[in-house]
Amino acid sequence: MAFKTESLERGDIISIVGCAQNDYLGQKGIMPVAKGGVDNVLVRSGSGEYDGGDRVIGWPNGFEVHDDLIFTVGWGDGFAVRRLNNDGSMTRLFYDANFLYRDTSSTYNHLQSVAISTTQKKGVVMTYNVDGYTTFDYSGLMNGGTTFVKDDRPTHSNPQRFIGGAGDSGLNISSAGLYYTSGLVAAGDYIYVGEYDARHYRRCLRRNMSNGTEEVLGSEDGTADKLSGSATVDRNGYRFTLFYDEVNDRVFYFSYYNSNFQVVLDASTSTPELLWCDVGDTGQGDDSYEQGLFIADPTNAPNRMWIGCSNKILDIDITPCLTGSAPTVHNIIRLDNSTNIVFDVLFRFGNKYQKTSGLPMDKDPTYTSYIRTMSDRGKNMNLGWVDTTNNKTPGFIRYNDTTEDTSTGGRGRSLRYDYGGHHVLMASANGTKYWVLVGYSGGDGHTFITYNESDYPKRLIGNWEVVYGTYTLANSANIDEAFVSNVDKFDIPSNCSLTVYLSNNNGSNWETYDTTSTTAHRFSTTGTQLRVKITASGHPDKSPYYMGFEGPLAVHYKSLHAAAKDSNIKYKVTRKRLR
């Protein structure tokens, strides 16, 4: 008898625990899900105290945190400040739907960059697509205060310029960031800015929030204020995304075009130095299309990090840059091949806060090598992670056409964002810690989502299982043999495992399927009802998965003639009637 074939489709799922399966735009993947869903939240709201400044699209600095205060900028709904209360709720302290000053009279509401100087209790808001900025003083909100001051509109000759407004810096910096990534970051008293337009090649600019002093670090020829021994700056980068490494006091300037990145060392001091890191000289491309930074161990290995590059992310060591050489590339994960993600995004990954302890923090305090990824342009909406064992970035294209576990831990369905899904651990006035999530659109964007600290909503349900069936042959014939195709395409990270089981008696007995064998599994039991069970063993930071770009999983099964099943018959002859 020929094999009968059935795809292991979502409609065939009998039970599913800890994972999800999709069938959308050619992807037929299976992934573990995160512990946090829509039903086990403490707060999930975009109305009342949670309305306004909640359309957080900017990465990584679409929000800032100082103690129990969270500052957010929204794409279309301005700026707001809220206080995290002891019970995990929030109180809105200030909101302005059109917070950004533009020229001499107009305002604007589509914002993606905010930075605060926690030393001065002052901050600034900017965006990438229009000129303008607004500064503020939040010192009156500290320790339970209620006074917030939005500074008056600048009155100097170029009021839209955050740098060069008075005309004495030689530069014009009036917009910040790249599309929906952030071009502002704070280090001590200083706010650093990265311009959207090509206005400060080979230079990094900052403003002292204590006295308003503007500074230009570097020079157009790439020689001034450069760390001794670093390579010549030979690219003209622009459209910057900025990160701050608090542990090592470093500001990172990642340029979308023509440069890759610069690092400002001793960024909070009066004597910073610039370090040039030429990824182009490694052959990996000059552009930073992908946006992210992840330093696993900023204390003991500060120069080892994951960064974005041209259609890839890189594991690099920048130590050679200190003496004028290109960084060392340890690992490469491509984002444009047929077995990894194939959807068009500006890939977001890593963390805002490059540290492993203290608050605020968005890195997992236990699994400090766990690299999360985030959504962009309505893709990777259920969020994902970086698998450094198999050099892949597992994630679904979208949430559409997905069947998932909605029960474990009372999680409900997975969270969804078109952009973002940023999360941060922060504390209320009495020290109670909560995970706070914000994002843009996609179902759960435009809301504040709060979990108890112990919930660890971004951790994976590492151990998962899915059962398919029940499959039968014509006339309820016995099912004697079966094999599962494409199961060898599962990616299994280190210290994880995947087991496939088959049953021909509707789950009464399960037999282990040899995923490495090239021959069909022959059942030791008798039965007419086939089920398939896939079980994964993983961890909160990694687990087996199937990307699903190589077609569906399928099971093939059949009956055998009685003689074929008789082990005592050593030679089998197919008989034919002669006419």
C-alpha cells in the first residue's frame, strides 16, 4: 500500500502547550511562546491615566525612566510623564499632545526620541522628520512631587536647532534619529544627539543640560578629539541611532549610511574621546540597517558585543579598534537568507540598558545572554530572540493565522505590536518592582502593560508540546508504518532537545520516532488511528523551533501486508497471475 500523506496543520492540533504554530505568507513555523500574555497582566490599558504619549514607536529611546517616573513620546500623541504607583498602577502627571516646538510658532505631535539627564533632572524631546526640539525640567516631580516645567519656546535666532541655535557651534542639528529609531541619549549632564540629515560627518555633538554649553567632538577630517591609536575615520555616516552603556560610560553612534559606528568614551565627563570602529574594513558592510546593541557582560568583557550591520547582526570585539585596526568578527547572523527571516524590516534587537543589575533595566537579570528581538513595520509581531547556536533569529512574520497556547500560567494570547514591545523593570516609591511594556499599534500598542516582577513576561516557555491528529486510512485499515518529513529542519539550540512520538491507537501508546533515521517507523502495536506528538525541552532563554520557510511538517503512513510484518519470512516474493 502506498503512503498516505497529511500535513501537520493548525487545524489538526489536538493540544498545544507552551508554543504557537502559524501559517501566514508562506511561513509554517512552530515557536515557543513567552510567559507574558494578555490575560496574566496586572495592568493593560490605553485609557484614562494611560492615554496620551502611549504610542511609543521609538527604539531604543522612545521612553526614559528615573526612579518611579516614566517619560514617553508617542507617534501622533505627544509626550507624557507618569508615576508608577506601589500597587503597579500609574498616575499621569503631565501630558501635552503637541509637545514639540518647531520654528517660531508651530508645534508637532509625532515623536520618537526622548532623553533625560538624571543628574540635572532635565530632558529634551525631538523627532526625525521635522525640525524642532523642546526641553523640560522635571525636578519638581521627584520624591512624590507634582510640578513639571515645560520650558518656554526658544527665542534665539534659530529656535528649531537643539545644537547651533545661537549660531556659534558651526553646525545645525535640529532633527534626531532614523525613521522610528532614536537619535538622543543622555550621559551625566550631557545630552548627545545624532542628526537625521547629513550635517555632522565624523563628529559627535552634545549639549550640557546644566549650563546649555554646546560641544562638537571630532572634526570633519576625522582627526580631532580622536582616541590615540584609533583608525582614521574614512566614512561619512549619518542618520544615527544612539545607545548609552552606563557601566562603561560610553555613547554609541550607529549610522544607517556610510559609516557603521563611533564610540564616545568617558561620555559623561568633560574630557571625552572618540573611537572609530570600521566594520566596513571587516568586509561586512558600512551601513547599520539593523538597529541594536547587546553587551552580554559589560563588566568583564565590555568590548565584546552584538551590533547591527548590513542585513545581518554581528558578534564583534572592538578591542583592536583601540590601536587602529578593524574590529574582530566572531559571529555573523544573516537576515536575508531563505531559512532565516525573509520579511522586510529594519531589524531591532538587544537592549536599551547595557547592564546586568540595578534599575531601570530591560535585560533579563538571570539570563544575561538572552537577546530579545522586537517588531518593526508590522513584522515579527509576537516578538522573538536571537539563537546564537544556529545563527538564526526565530520569529513569526505576523500574529495572523496562528494557533497558540493560551492557558499556561493564565497567559492568554501573545502580545502583539507593529513596532516595539519594549519592556523595562522599574520600581515604585516603596521599592516594589514591575515590568512595564510599551509599543506601537498592532493590537497591544498604544497601551501600558504592567506585570509583577516575578512573572518575567519576556521569558520563553522553554518546554513545549503539540499533538496532531487523528489520521486514518480508508476502511479503518491498520496503520503499520509512518515517517515524519521536515522534522530534521527543526533548529535545536545548545542544551535543548526535541523528541517526536507516534501513536497508531489514538494516543493510548506512544512510540519514539527516530528523527535521524531515513526509514519509516514500524509500530509495535496494532491500531487504526494515528497521532503525532512533538515535545521540546528548552529553557527560559532558548528552545527548539521550526522557522517554517521550507514547507510544512508532514506525516506519511500506510498499512503493510501481513507477510511484510512477519519477521520469520526472510524472503518475500510478489506474486502475479499469468494470463
